[in-house]
Amino acid sequence: MKKIAVMIMAAVVLAALPVAAQTAADKDECLLAAKNCANEVDNIQKKVKKLQKEIKKGDRVYTKEELDTLKRKLDEVNQLLNDLNKPGGR
């Protein structure tokens, strides 16, 4: 009986691994935490589009805290863009 229970538990854990790996691979760590950003230099418009794309992935990829971070970064980039578009700069 114990053997069967252990085998079932192992099967459940192994079945869950690809899902966990997929969501981690779907995250843009460069946008989220400035990790894995080598050779990535984006202009402001490109960064806005990337942030919007990542936010659309929602809670199937990101935690609530991570989504809040991405939304805050999008607000900051939009504010910067607005400041740059004002007559006379900032």
C-alpha cells in the first residue's frame, strides 16, 4: 500500500514539473528584476511594448507581486515618456 502511495505521489510531482518550468521560462527576468539582460538595450517605446506584453500574460505566468512590479515599471516608463514629450524637456 505504501509503495503505491509513493508511486502516485512521485507521478504527481513529475507531472507538475513541466508546468513550473514553463511558467519560469515565460517570465522576462530582464524586465522584472534586471537579470539576464546582457546585450539588451531597448528604446522607450520598445520597453513599453515589452512591459505591456508581459502584463497581458497575467497570473498564469507572474505572481501578483511580480505583476504589480511590472505595472509600476510601466507607469514609470510612461511618465518618463510624457516628461520627454513636454515642450522644453523636463
